Amino acid sequence: MQKQKAAVVTPGSFFIPSGRSSSVERVVEQMLPLVPEGFDIRIYGVQEPNQPVKGSLDGGLPVYRLQGGTRYASGVIRSLLEWKPGVIDVQNRPWLARRIKQAMPGAKVVSTIHSLTYISSPYADRLTAERMLLPMDEIVVNSEYLKKELAVRHPLLVHKISVNPLGVSLLDFMPRWNPYSEALRESKLVNKGWQGRRVVMYAGRLLPIKGVHHLLGALPEIVQAVPDVMVLIVGSPFYSSSRRTAYEVHLHDLAELYSNHVTFVPFVSYPAISYWYHLADVVVVPSAEGEAFGLVNVEAMASAVPVVASDAGGIPEIVEDAATGILLPQTTLEEGLGPALIRLLCDEQLRRSLGQAGRLRTAQYFQWKHTAARWHEMMQKLDLQ
């Protein structure tokens, strides 16, 4: 029997597979090769200079690359009209999903929403967002938090919304606490000249909403209590540019008096980021409201490293307070982050128990194979309607 055709349309911002892209492309790259049999899947993305028009992901899943910029949408629609898939999943570009639905009213079109960004100002007011999403056959989000936010803003959409949490590849992240791992980690620390240091890590973009300033603001308190602490800040303001921002400059200014305790590491591609997680004793996720999911949480937990995070957005759906990490109310980050980190840095047994519980929770609930199986089930139901 001929397989049903399913297209997955990426935002057209980053070439895939590349490793140097946003979390949206990472979801596509990591999840789709694990989708169970049943669909003939094509991925659509942007073409970079000197790259072939057709490529593939692991396992041979085809990637069709089209011209970017203003030509991307029309190129995608032309290609879809030629191939005629029955199901089309558009990743994080609701306006493009609506254009595709207008061009192909007989297809089942899914708008997968990764955050509130493209359905909020300045990209869209509430009325515009609703007009984009109402024609969709399904809306997929990555957390119950995001589903609730959408339902509050757009009650007419409630019956269309499904939740598919994201995941991690356990094989990409070496867990702490077994003898081999600890010996390798110690060797890495010696190579860095950080032997004997206790390591706090932040990983992600350097944006005010990510709350990195809260971590650096707590430095005086942390250094006084844990004089051997090393704070790793891994990331840049942008995925594919080294351009600096005023906020990044501000972070360097905050760290200036503690240069022996802070190391900035520019953007690290995936899965090379796992090297840095392996060095960490604690990972910090001090995000503000609007963090829909946060892959850094599951990546830290896959590394058996406890997480200290705000209770923003969908984070409490991932990090269990006092079980796999410590959750702090957003309003208490300024005064609460330092004591929480000091507590963990001074208690190796607590770090071990929280970290091991995090690895187990990730294995049970947050692997890409789980995300892929749910995606497969959702697309099958749509295709049968």
C-alpha cells in the first residue's frame, strides 16, 4: 500500500541539517527521523549558497531546499502543489500555514507553535493571530502552558489545540555520577585549569527575557559562600551571527569584577553543547514569563545535572521542584537564586540525587522518540478525517 504523503515546512530561517540553528530546526532534525513507519515525509527548508537543492537527514529523510527570504513562501507552495501531500505541518510560521491552507484547501494543514512570539505583537495582534489560526485543521504546541495561553487568548481555537512535549537524545549527553564519567569530567576540568572548581552553567541566547543578569547579579553572594565557583555562560545573542548587543555588553560589565569566576563561551552548535553540560554541577534557567518549554531543561536533566529554574511558562512541566531541581518564583529570582545555587553547590549528595532523578525522568518522558510517536499519531488521525 502506498504511504500517505506528509510535508513538514521549516521556518526558512536556517539551513538544515546544520547544528547552528534555532530550537525549531532542532526539533525537526531530531524528531522526524524517529517517526514510525506510515508516512512518506518530505521536509522543506531554506537553501544556502553552494548547497545542493536536495539533501537528507539521518536515515535518509529527504530535505528539499528552496530560495530564502521573500521567495521562500511562494517556493514552498509551488513545491507542495506539485507533490500534493495530504498533511502539511508548518513549523512556527502561522502566517505561512494560512497561505498554504488558502492555496491547498483540501489538505490537512497543521500550525505547530513553538512560542507566543509569532502570534503576539509586533508580529500579530490578537485578531490577526486568530485569523491565521482559525483555518488550521490542527494546532500543535509543546506545553500545557502554551495551550492554556492560546485558549485564553483565542477561545474559538480550544478544540484544535494538541500538546506534544519536546525531547532529547540521551545518547548525545553523557550523564554525571558514574566512575568513568566523573574521571573523564575531571580530566576535562584539568585541561581547562579548573580542577577543584564547582561549575554553574547557563546555556542559551543572551536575551533579557532569559534572565542571565539575575545569575550575574547573584555572583557576590555566591563567590563569598563558594570561593571556587566557576560560572559558565554558554551562548550568544544570535544563532548565526557574532554581532554584540547592549545586553551582552551589560552582562560582561556585571562580570568584570569577577573575571576569575566567570567564563563566556560563544554560541556552541548541537550536539557539541553536551561537552559543556558534562562540566556542570548545576544548570541555571532564570527565564522570564513566556518560556514555552526550554530544551535546556531536558538537556541538563539528560546530563544528570540538577536544574535551578524559574517557574516561568512550561518549565514546571519539565523540572519537578525538590525532585529533579529547584524551582523559584519569578518574583523571587533576585533574592532567591543565590541561596538556591549555594545550597546545591555545597551539597554533593543532593546534586547527585536530583541529577540522577532528572536523567530518569528524561528517559521516561522526554525523549525524541516519544515526541515522534505522538506526532505520528496526530498526523494519522488528521489524515483519516
